[in-house]
Amino acid sequence: MVDNGPSSPSDSAAGDSGARFDLIVLGGGSGGYAAAFRASELGMRVALVEKDKVGGTCLHYGCIPTKALLHAAEVADSARDSAQLGVKATFEGIDVDGVNKYKDGVVSRLYKGLQGLVKANEVTLIEGEGRLVGPNTVEVDGARYEGRNVVLATGSRSSSLPGLDIDGEKVLSSYEALALDRVPSSVVVLGGGVIGVEFASVWRSFGADVTIVEALPRLVPAEDEAASKVVERTFRKRGITAKTGARFSGVQHTDDGVSVSLENGETVDAEILLVAVGRGPVTDGLGLEDAGVAVDRGFVTTDERLRTSVPGVYAVGDVVHGLQLAHRGFAHGIFVAEDIAGLNPVPIDDAGIPRVTYCDPEVASVGLTEAQAVERLGDDKVETFEYNLAGNGKSQILKTQGFAKLVREKDGPVLGVHLVGARVGELISEAQLIYNWEALPHEVASLIHPHPTQSEALGEAHLALAGKPLHVHG
Ligand code: NAI
């Protein structure tokens, strides 16, 4: 509940020290602006504090620009491979300025739209760096604002390893990599997680020599093992070198780049090193400790309703331990606004949030991996089925390989859906309905999937698990 009920907008001007709000949101990224917009829709008077640009990492330095690069990479590959389809086209190379112009154009149109939404939602935008100076008070550039409720939505930043300095020249994080004005001739990508495989995929399509160094035994180690196998196989065919089970030990600058050494004694030389070993929460300097907000290794501690240890202070998105995904941030933001308004929304379960890695081939999943399901229920209670995209007409047309894998509880609901192949990210929304509604395979099997689409692979996998396979031998 809003402590005293939402108040109507008063005449306090934005920027006035002492202005009072129903909600002050610190951070204007996916989580923060979603909280602000929803709260405003619910009649609250809202301030959004942002030191850079509304839209945050996702819009300006993350999801959107990287997916634009990945689309340009796909177009480059299509041009290269066009003869396979009988289309005569010549691939002449990458015009990095042109690619960046396209990417920046996408970002700036979305940014304009978002700025319009801030106004349309009558959210007061306070530009500057905010910090908590009491449970209900936020200070921005010396001015103080009172909020009945405060949402911490300050996001995350690239992490590095001890002693590994991101210099922005030869050793980059994704932030600098996105602004690069050239295609590097060779790259070492440190970390074979989401950021690592996405950049490896882009750079390879753009013509670079790429080596991924991943400490764990497989690429995309958070995904189902079967997905890692297809990614590794396809990357190998694409000429990307993956060194898995390989730990980084150091980097030296050379005349023309870097020399990266691994704990096994190997060294790999390249023009640049991309560090993609995870992202850490941005909570330093926010005054959390003084305000009494509990923090654990930098992440804000919350309960399942995203309440911090201080009444009236919430946290959303990447500052809360768990999946670091923009759409989780959106969902958190909406949840908190509705919770404050007393609408009693249902808490968000991380396992039900769809995950997409946009490398080529794409990886998309929701729910539990096979290993997680077995760990939770025991080997004898878990059944899986893998439908190979070789049997899917549209995938053949697209010349993509991969699968739709289902993990279910024996005689029970679907517990996990795992997809690999071109464009499968677009299929995961149906999969998340299946998982989140705890659908039984025979219920999904009775739904009709349009032919020829890749969505049929999901239909076929459920038909098979329901005991009536159509295009596979059961
Ligand atoms: P990540 O956690 O996905 O991957 C980091 C990888 O680095 C791990 O596989 C880890 O084993 C490896 N690593 C750590 N230390 C190492 C060492 N010393 N030597 C070799 N390898 C080492 O983190 P990433 O890729 O940096 O992404 C950060 C966050 O951003 C993730 O939570 C990710 O989900 C999110 N993100 C999501 C995207 C999407 O949804 N498509 C796109 C980009 C980022």
C-alpha cells in the first residue's frame, strides 16, 4: 500500500530541493523506468533520477546496440552464403562507420520514444547522480527530495578479474567494444557466457579471428548441456576457436595488441582482449550502508517482494541477485509499483523468465535444465525429448541446425524448454507460457502450430512427449 494513498501532482517544480513524491526511483534503466511509468499510471507522483540517459545500459550500451550488430552480422553472413540459395550477391566487407550509424540510429529513435514516454507519463526526470541520505530522502547534486517510497534501480557494470585492467584500448569491456571504430583482425574473448559468445559471433561474421577462453568445461555454461554442444559445434564450423576449461592467468601488451596467457601455459596473441566475465551491481556510493539498506557482496538484499531491509525502500533489476536481464528488470519495476499501490502482484520467479542468447546459432530457454530437474526430482522422475530441427521445414529453408528440447516431470508438467538454432529467440515466448502455466505435454500437443514455421518444432516435441509423434520415430 502507498502509506497515505497516492497524492495528486502538486505544484512543486522539478529540481526544487524538498520536493515530495510518492515514489523516487534511482536509476532510469529498464527496471527503473518501468517502475516509474507503472507507478505514474497508478496515480502516484513519481521522480526518476538518472545521471546519464534514460534507457540505461540495455538501450544505450547493451541489448539494443548489440542486437543491431548481431543483425548486421547476420546480413553479412547471408550475403556471403547467398550463392547457396542461388542468389548472386558479392560480399565486399564491413563498413564499420555504416554499421555504427545503423546501430546508433536504432538506439536514438528508441531513446527519443522513451523520452516522450517520460513526459507523457508525467514522470519528473531529475538529471544527476542520486544517493540515499535517509530512508525517505534522496540527494541529487545537493538538492534533497522526499519520497514515501524509494526504488533502487542502479543496474550493473562490467566486472573484471583481479589485476586485469580494462584500459579501453587493447583490453575492452562490452562498453568499449560497442563503440569500436574498426573490425579487429583478431580477438581473444575472455568468458564464454552470454556477452562472450554474442561478441565472438559478431566479430567472426565481420571477419575477425576469434578465440574464446572459458574457465568452465563448456560455452554458455548456464544453459542445458545439449545447447552448449550445438553452439560449440557450430562455432567450430564457423571458424571460432573455443578454449574451454581454460583459465586466464595474465595479459601483456605487445606492439600490435595483447598476449593472453592461460594457466595451462598456453598463450594467445590478438589485437584486442574482450573481458566478459560477468557484471557486478552498481551500489557503491549510493549511501545504502548509512541508510541501513542491507547489501550482500554488492547486491541489495531483498525478500521475494523486492523489499529491502528498510521499510519503503525497494530494489529492482540487476542490483538484485539473480538473472541480469532487461525484461526481468521491467517485470521487477512493474511488480514494485503495483505492490506499493496495494495491488498484491504475484512475486516473480526467476526460473520462469525466458533467456535468449543472440549468437549464431541463437540459444533460448526457460525453466530448468535437464541437470537441474534431475537434481531437484531425481533421475527416475525426469523425462526429456529432443526434436532435431532437421525435421522442421522452415529450419531447413533457413539452413539452420539445432533442436527443441523438452524437460518434463514424468507424468507431470513441462519443467524446461531449450531451443537452439537461427531465430529461436522468437519462439521462447510460447515456451514461457507452457512453463509458467505448468502445461502438460498432451495439452500443448492439442494446440495447432502453423506450417511451415519453426514453432512446429515445439508442437512436434510436445506431440512426441504426449506419445503421438508425427514427424519423428517415438
Ligand atoms: P556470464 O556470467 O554470462 O559469463 C561469464 C563467463 O566468464 C562465465 O561462463 C564464466 O565461467 C567465465 N569466466 C569467469 N572467470 C573466468 C576466468 N578467469 N577465465 C575464463 N573464464 C572465466 O557474464 P557475461 O557474459 O559477462 O554477461 C553478464 C550479464 O549480462 C549476464 O548475466 C548476462 O545474462 C547478461 N547479458 C544478457 C544478454 C542477453 O540476454 N542476450 C546479453 C548480454 C549480457
